[in-house]
Amino acid sequence: MQQEIQDFINNIKVEEQADRVFTPAEINEELYDGEKALEDVLAACEKLAEEGKIARAEGKTEDGYKGQLFTKK
């Protein structure tokens, strides 16, 4: 799961990369059609961030989500 998430975040088209951040729910929906447990997706994202493979930030999205956001390092 971690490799899939890392590849997804790192392979966003260049014109879409500027300041693009993802919530765990967006990653779950894009990669797994929302079928994975959100806790598992979040745990995988956190591990990737701890390993320095993706970047993590705290913030709020336009749709009201407040929490961890993940982006390309």
C-alpha cells in the first residue's frame, strides 16, 4: 500500500503539482475506490512521511477537512 501511495503522490502531472495536497480520504478514493480502511491509508501515509518519502503538513482544505495533508516531497 505504501508504494502505491508514494507513486500516486509523486506521479501527479507537473501542471497539477503546484501546492497540491491530499487528504487520506482523497488518496483512498483515488487509489482504492474508498474500499480500504481509512485508518490503514492514514497509517501508510504517516509511515511514508516519517521515512521522508512524502511530505506531511497540518491544515484545512476547502471542503472543511482539518488534519494531516500529504504531498510530494
